[in-house]
Amino acid sequence: MMEASMATYSDALGQKRMMATSVGLDSEHWVSRAVNVDAAGDYGADPIGDGTFRMVPSGDIVDLAERMRRLPVRR
């Protein structure tokens, strides 16, 4: 029988936990954070490479200051 403290990496959630842990993140807090995609406004941003970001889901191209203004503060 496996102890409760031993983690399993055989499923998708276990793989996400292992990846988070390997880069020094708290896997329980990081992996289980849900994003409300039905909320109004943007909830993410992808870097373009020239100092700008494509906002998700609007697709607007913005600079860092605008990105920080649009995204909610993570706690």
C-alpha cells in the first residue's frame, strides 16, 4: 500500500505537479488554480517577443504596462 505522502506521477495531474515541483513552484497551489473563462475581460497574456503581449481571449496587442493593468492580481 502506498503512503499518503508519496506522490504518483502516472496521470495528467501528477505530471503537472511534477513539472511545477521541478521548477521550484508549490505544486498544490499552482496546479489546482482554476481560471474563470466566463468572466468579462482578459485573463491571460502570451509574450510576442518584441516587448508586447497578445491578451487572452481578446487578442489585443499591448505593452507591459497595459498587460499589468488588465490582468487581475494573483494571490
